[in-house]
Amino acid sequence: MLQDNSTIRYYQRLTDAMVELWRRGSRYEDIRNYMDGYIACLHQTKVLESYKIHRLEEEAFRFLRDPSNFELSYPQTQTETDFSY
């Protein structure tokens, strides 16, 4: 579990982007490449300590492997009821 505020923010940004890519029709490999690039940028910029980036990567990969995170959710439609008076 992530506990550092800045690490959590980066994780949320990454997972939100992954879900958006999925909604736009990207394949698993494309999302994985995006995640790898995001992690590489975090390492390159050194905005987080290495162990925090590694933990973020583990959590993001766990998120990516869970199919329930990428299920399409449709709003529940209410059927009209016929009221006879």
C-alpha cells in the first residue's frame, strides 16, 4: 500500500491515464508501454526516491492486471412504467 502523499498522487495520475487509454481503445501492450514510460520519467526526473517509484510500479502493475479496473460501466437506465389512471 502506498502511503506517501506525492507517490499516491503520481499513482492516481498514472492509473487514471491507463483507464482513459483503455476507454479510447488502446490495447494492453500500449497501456503497459505507457506505464513503463511514465515510470522511466519518474526515475529520470528523480521526483521520488527510487524505492517509492519501485513500490508505485508494483501497485500500478497490480492495477493493470486486474480486469475489473477496465470494465466498461454503463449508466443504469430506468425503464418507464405505464401508469394507468
